[in-house]
Amino acid sequence: MPVPKVPDKGSVTRRGFGVLRVAIWEEPGIFALSVLASMLYGGMTVAGGWALGWSTDHVIRPAFESGETTTGAIVTLISLFLGIAILNAIGVVGRRLGAGVMQFRLQATYRNRVTRQYLKLPLEWHHQHSTGMLLSNANADVESTWFVIAPLPMAIGVIAMLVFATIAMFAADVWLALVGCLVFPLVFIANVIFQRYLQPLATRAQQLRADVSEVAHESFDGALVVKTLGREAAETERFRGPTNALRDANIAVNKARGMFDPVIDGLPRLGVLAVLLVGVGRVRSGGADAGDVVQVAFLFTLIGFPIRALGWVLGELPRSVVGWDRVQRVLTATGGMEYGEARLTSTKAARLQVAGVRFGYLPERDVLAGMDFTIEPGRTVAVVGPTGAGKSTLTTLLTRLVDPEQGAVKVDGVDLRDLARDELAGSVALVAQTAFLFDDTIRGNITLGGDYSDDDVWEALRIAQGDGFVKALPEGLDTKVGERGTTLSGGQRQRIALARALVRRPRLLILDDATSAVDPQVEARILAGLRSAVHDDAGAATTVLVIAYRKATISLADEVLFMDDGRILAHGTHTELQSSTPAYRDLVDAYENDAERRLEEAELDLDAEGATA
Amino acid sequence: MSAAEASRLDHGDNAGGLQTLKDGLKVSPELGRGWGLTGILALTMTAGRIVVPIAVQQTIDKGLSGPNGPDMSYVAWMCLVCALGVILTAGASYLTTVRLAINSESGLATMRIKAFRHVHDLPVLTQSTERRGALVSRVTSDVDTVSQFLQFGGFIFIVSLGQMALATVVMFFYSWQLALVVLLCFIPLFASLKYLQRAMSAAYGVVRAKVGEMLSAISEPVVGAQVVRSYAIEKRTQDRIDASIEDYRKTATKAQAITGLTFSIGGLAAGLANAGVLTVGVLLGVDKQATLGELLAFMFLVSLFSDPVQIATQVLTDARSAFAGWRRVLGVIATPADVVDPGEDGVKQARGPITVEFNHVDFAYPEGELVLRDVNARIAPHRRVAVVGETGSGKTTFAKLLTRLMDPTSGAVRLDGVDAREISFESLRERVVMVPQDGYLFDASLAENVRFGRPEVTDAELVTAFESLGLTDWLESLPDGLQSPVGQRGESLSAGERQLVALVRANIADPDLLVLDEATSAVDPGTEVRVNAALERLMAGRTSVTIAHRLSTAEAADEVLVFDDGKIVERGPHAELVGAGGVYTQLHDSWIAQRSAV
């Protein structure tokens, strides 16, 4: 059976039922089980009313009137009510557990699918969507799509319950049943009106909660500016606006609840009174027994609450549809990289060729416009250029995070697009500007699950100048770094990211300002270590391409690529470029000032560290 | 108050229930208002719930079994009275909910605003980046938890408790024997409530932890997309995500199972009570100790009794987290703000040339060693001072004390001879302005950002402020001029342009003493020239203290203060210090060495 299609157009309710169909199609077994349990619950609830009516006529009244009863009658009473209660409890547990299993399974399934898409879709797609939105697609949106599953089995059970109840009422007495036929639809309609009325109010409160949070985030992020300019009172006034709006929205929601709750509660109560009134008339005319009256009245009491489940399902449908649409935007996105069959077999330093490469994130604007250069194996090359020259974009092309629109990037003469999947990662390692760490141990962050000995890891850390601080940690390599490495300083994170690349002994190493947060002295040691590490006994084992922002970094390079506006403007040694290219000279002089500034960069960090020590 | 107390964020963990209530009422007086009428309305509302059982009893005993057969008119009258009762109590119910909602929401809003304000009064250290997330939750999700709890269970539960109490009274009125039977049948449930609730809290605690782990795992392919791709670890990443999703699914299902069990136990207790009441009731009826109506009314009363008990475990669990949230917010408000505004009592200083003095100033961060030790300094009006020193030497601390972002542990900082602690914030912030390294920009227009310190200035004055710093051409190069949006955190501008905005902002504030923390981030050469020129003009005619990260800044200053290990070890103009062979000479040498590394 194909996946049921959720209609693109139509009312929210119609589309919502489409989502429910998908849910049932995904989990038919557990859905059937929970509906069966729920029907048992519905049946037993009605049976409770029937049992009271039956025992009133057949056990209780005779006993009261005759002044005597039998053990058999008492045993019947006990087993009847206990039996119904036990079956009812089984129904309740089955229904709730089934709904839970179904809801959480659906969540898990869709989270798996969404995250698989994240891993599959190209990096360009990622760049087009904000982090916050992607995280909420995989979490909050999936959750809100399937919230509606929680009350779904109960609602279906309630429908069964209403059918049973109607039958039981008609079996008892037609007139009493007619009262029921008047009251139950009224309760249902009141529920639907309530949910429809409440939905926009609840959405507004939700929106205002986000507003409050936004002001708080921004204001606390700028706390220092607020303090230094003495704007605390003004900021508080700014916060007061959304806070008071949220207060009013919450009061409006409560008012709606306060208005509808007594109506939805009160209707069955009025129904009971009507049943009593009509019932007395029917008993007088001989059309019904006292037991019939009691049974119908008791049914009203029992059904008043469960009937709300129908309203819950209808009320959740809009949220479910919104969540579904947002999740579908991810699931139906297309794209992904094609891979070839080629392998890289060399164990020596790689040769890198960039031939006629053109690339732009937006169609009308090229970030890289016709780049041509070759880096010979074992060379260390510094890429220098002003902000926005396209340096970081170049690194993403070299590691095939994106493909060029024209031209080709080749390693050892092989076009990256012809390489087999995962083949490039075996030869090329990129260390990016911001070090991303996984919520894992330091070892895990360096090996990334690869098969490396502790000696290899320590050696990589030594070159990255990270062995010292890792050794000082109580659990060494087994220290957990926390989510995104929050327990470490920026410089420490960068050194781990560097070790991650070095442990792989890449044949081409690409550093994109990968040491920006470490002390200049430490950086100098890293660069020196790198220089000796990439030269093995037989000569250079690694080709290095480094995006340079400091004169000291440039001094490490054998040659310099000077670029601006997505083009290579000059290619040669530092000395050559200094005399041949005035723009290069100006830029490097600016870096010189920058280097001085960075000397003092760790100051604030250290002050703060002293404070928490 | 010790400094150690100040650094901590009070979580209020130790406060008892009663203390929390007391503190809460003090923060939000609205919570204590109008309880007399609300109480009466709530009582009326619960009374409405027992109308039905009484009507049933009356109908059976008096209506159906009247001396002359069923008594139609009696039942009609009674039903009419009862119906009026139901409608009246529905009105009372509405009024109760609305009154409770208005009081509690107003109280929560007041608390939210007070907490927000207090966060801004907290020491800079407490506002540090790593705590910011926690602080935001105090004024957002923690308050929302309380509000949501009240909306989705709190009010109902309070009323339900009244309903149970009233049902018990009516039961004892009809028959004490049957009432005892009902209570007896519910005892096992009451006994297990505490245990079930604990199990549920524990289960949901695990669920919350697993949600956190899952979110962290899910964020990896999003935030770390580049690393995942370039190291080809898609498989490993997916495995980690799958495992965390599966973990969460299992724990959430388990928690759901416990909830389901709790609900079914409530139903079982009700079934047991029904069977017990009927059995004992029939035996009593045989002895003429109970009427049929009373017995049947009991069946209706039992359901009034069992419904609240069934939701109790869930509500109690929610109540616990709501209460914890409330305590956390109150905890923030209770956290001492060490730098206190003397307010109305404070000294209001005249504007004009300013003299700064440090007298025997010590400073230590809470539980830390001294960062500044016996610092003495006097900065004369209109002097341009550069503060230099190695990482951790205490020069940033010096600037924070100067601007009263912190107070000295001992000793005093004086402005024109007055202890900074005695000057009203209004006067102090008018005279002393600090330009931090990264001037934070708000997601608003350029104009709104530069007039942040003084919202009253006109657009014309803003243009003059740009002009006086030599930034007219830059302003004109922006597409929308003053109205250009700067984006979140000013991300539409480059780092250098953000510095320019921070300088204009300081220019608008027009202080007597300017404290600058020189920015260290990379700036493109063109903007660099602009920043330097603007700085030069901003410092003209003012006393200025710059935490210098550049040799050129120290060279250009009238005077250099050299910090080493928390002390001022040298002071004087660059020309004197550079050849003195001290700390400054060393710093200078290492700068030169770094510079000529190529």
C-alpha cells in the first residue's frame, strides 16, 4: 500500500485527517491494539452504567423492599463491579500505553528521517537554512506533528462508547435515550467551539512567549553595554511591553477555559437532571424502571469527561498540520552529491590543481571567478587576501563540501567529482575557522571513531600544542568536553580540532585561520612543529595550504597566493610579492598591527579564569 | 555580604515551601489579593458538583417512592432548583478562574519584570557568557512553567481538592458506614500516591536528560555540517543520533507506561469502592439503615472522589517542577547585586574635567586570589593614559573598577575626590563611559543603536556626532543611512564598522572620562584607518584611559601605567619607560620580536 497523501489544499481539518491517515499507515499494528484497548475501555464505561441499572432492579431494590438478600446476589454484585473495573483498567493501560508507543515511535521515525536528510543534503542547502530552524524541524516540529496521536485512540474509543451508550439507552427507554441524543451532541459541539476559539488565543500566547524570550536574550547578551551606558531602567521598560502582552494573552486563554469548562462540565449535569425529571414521568406511566433511570443518569456522569477527547484531537489538528508541513519541507528537499569510482593510491604528499574554477552562492554574484593554480606536492602555501576575497569558500571547494559551477579541482590529477565516496577524507583534512567539537571525550573528538592508537593521538596533540593541557585534565583523553566543547577555551578547542586533522596524517592539510584563538607564542610553536612534522625523512609527506592572517604564518610558507574578489592576483614567494604587488604589501602591513593586538588577546579570558578558579 | 556570595546565582534550593510562598508574595503582592471573595466563589463552585448526587438521592427516595407513587411535582421543583444551582455555580466557576488567572498572571508578570531588572543589576561576573542561558531561562521558561501549570491543572486541582472534601462531608451525612467503606477502598491508592509520584518524577527526570542528549546529537549534523562532511563521518554521526533518538523513545515510553498505570489504579480504586459500597449498602438496606436513594447517591459521590485522585499524580509532578521554577526565579531576585546604585541619596556631580584616584585598591574575584594589590594612582584631567601589561596582569580589572562595573575588595576609587560608591548611577554613567572590546549592537537601526545611551537626541544631532568623528562619508556610504538595520548582534556590519558604531555611541553619551578596551579583532585596513581617526577625535578634550593592546597606543599616550601581577610597577611616558630596562622594556622587546618575525 502506498503512503497516503496529505492533501496540499483544503481545510485544516481535512489536511489534519490526512496526517492522521499517515500515522495509522506507519504504525498499523500498535494503532489497532490501542484502538481495541480503547474500545474495551469505552465498552466497560458503558457497562458500568448498565451494571448499576441492572443491579438496582435485580439486586438492590428487591433487597431493600423485601428486607433480605442472598450470598449469591452479593457475590454477583462484587464480581460484576470488580470485573468491569479490572477490564476497564486494562483498557485504560492498553490505550494509554498504545498511544504512547505509537506517538514516540512516530517521533523517532521522523527524527531519523529528518537527520538522514541533514546528512545527505548538500552544504549549500544547509547554508540556506538557519541553524535554529533546522534544529526545531528535527525536534519541536516533529513533536508537534505527532502530539495529536496521544488522544487519538481515546477519541476513537469515545466514539465507540457513544455508540454503545446510545444502544444501551435505547434498550433502557426511548424517551430517556432521546434526552441523551440531545445532550451528547451539545457537549460535543461545545467542545469543538471551545477548541476553535482557544486555538488562536493559545497560538498568540505562544508567539508572545517567543517575543519575551527574544528581548531577554538580546538584552542579556548586551548586558555590558546596558550597564556601561546606564540603560537598565530603559531596558526593563522594553521588556515590560511583551511581558504585559503575554500576561494579557495568558489571562485571555484562562478566561476562555473558565468560560467553556463550566459549560462542558455543566451540560451533562443538566442532562442528569433532565433524565431524572423525564424518568420519574416514565416510571409513573410504567414505561421504565427506576434502574433504567439510574443507568442513564450514571452514564451521563461517566461520559461527560471522556467526550472531551474528541475536542482534544480536533484542537491538536492545526498544530499537527503546521508541524507536518515544516517537516515535509526537509524531507522533500532534493539534492546530494554524486560520487565516482576513482581511488587515491599515493601515500606521498598530494598535488593540488585548481583549473578554471568559478563558484557563487547566488546566481548573479561570483565568489570565485575563474581560479587557476597548481600546488606541487610537499609545498606549504599561504593564501592571503582581504576579508570577503573568497578564501574560506576556496577551502570548501578543495574539500568538496561544494562543487564548482565551472572548472575542476583535482588531487593527484583526479577530479574530486570522480572520487569514490569517503575517498577524499582519507587524503585531505580541513581545519576550519571555528572548531566544532562533538559531545564526546577528547579522544573521541580526535579519532572520530577512526582506528588510531593513543600514541598517535598524543603525537598529534603534541604537534598541535595541546598535549600539555590535556595531560593536566583529571581524566586526560577520556575527559568529556561537553556539548560543543563548552568546558574548553577557544584556543583549546582549536588545538583539538588541529590534532583531529593531524592524527590522520593527511596528504593535503588545509588550515583556515585554524589557530586564531591561541596565543601568538603558542601559535608560533604550532607552526614550527607543523613544519617539521610535515617533512618526513624522505622529504615532504604533506602538502599544506593555510589561510593566513598573520605575518608569522606567512613566514612558514614556501609560496604565497594573493587573492581578492575571487581571483588570484599574484603567486610567488613572500619577498617577490612584497616588491611586485603594492596591495599585498599594504595588507601584510595591516596584519602586522593585528599581530601586536593579538598578543594581548587572551587578557580578558585569563581574568575570567582567575575568577572561577 | 562577602564577595563569594555575590558571584553565585542563588538557586533557592534550600528554601522551604513556606519560605518560598512568603518570598513569592513579597515579590508579587498581586498573588495575595482578593482571597476572601475568591474563596467564597470557589466554595460555591465546588458546591455545584454535589448537586447531582443529592438530586439522585431525592428523586429515588422522595420522588419515585412517594406515598402515592412517583411524585412528579416534587421532582420537577427539585430539578428546577438544582438546575438553577448548576447554572449559578457555573457562573461562580467562571469568576473563580478569571480572578485566579488575573491575580496569578499579574503576579508572574511582576516577578518576571523584577527578575529581568535584577539580572541587569547583577555583577558583570554573574552575567558572564556561560551563565547567560541560565539567566534567560529564569525570566522565560521558568516563569512559563508556573503559568502553564496553573492553566493546565493547578486551578482544576485546587477546586478538585475542595470537591473531595465536600463529597466526604456529604457521604458522612448520608451514611458514616458507607463513607468509611469508600475511604478504606481509597487508602491503598493514597498510600501508593507518594510512591507513584516519585516514580513518575524520576521517570520524567530521565526523559528530560535524554531530550538534552538527543538535541545535542541532532545538532551535530547541523552545526558541525562542515566537519561531518570533510571527515566523512556521516555513518558515525547517524549512529550516534539514532542511538540517542532510540534512548529517548524508550524512556519516554516508559514514563508514559507509569502514567497509564497511575490512571488505571485510580479507576480500580473507584471500582473497588463501588463494589464495597453496594455490598455494604445492600446489607445496611436490608436492616433499614440506608435508603435506596442514599446508596445510589454514593455511586455518584464515589466518582467525584476518584476523578481528582486520578489526576493527582500528574498534577503533583507538574506542581513540583512549577514550584522549582518559581523558586529559581525568586533565587535570582534574591541574588545580591554587589554594585548598588546609591540612588536618590547618591552624590550628583557637576560635569567637567575629571580627576581619578585609586587609593590602596585591592581586588579579588570571589574565592580567588588578589588580582589587584594595593593599587594607587592618580589620573589628572585631560590626560590620555594607556594601561599595558601581560595577560592576567590586572589591567582589565583596573578598567572595570574605574567604571564601577565592580567595586574594590578594599580601598577606594575616587572621582573628583568622591568615592565612586557614593555617586548616583545616573551621574556616574553620565560622566564615565566605557567602550568595550566588542561593542554589542542590538537588532535595530543604526540610529537606535547610537542613541542607545541617550534616546532623546535628534537625528540632526546624530549626524553631527558622526561628522565630529569624521565619519560622514561612511554614514553616507550606507544604503539607508541612519535607518540602516544592523542585523542581529550587528552582524550586517563588519567587526570594524561595529567598532565605529560603538565609538559614535560613546560620542553621543559625551562623557568626561572615556575608558576604552582596545579591540583586538581583525579589521580590514580601510576601516582601521577610520577607527583610529575617530578614536583620536573622540579622546580629544577628555580624560581617557585605554587598555592598550597596541604598541602605537602606548606610544601616543601622555602616560603609560604598566601592570604586572596585580600591581602598577612602572608609570611614565613611553619615551622614559622604553629604555628603563623594566617590565615595559621587556613587553616592548617582545612586540618588536613578534613584528619582525618575517
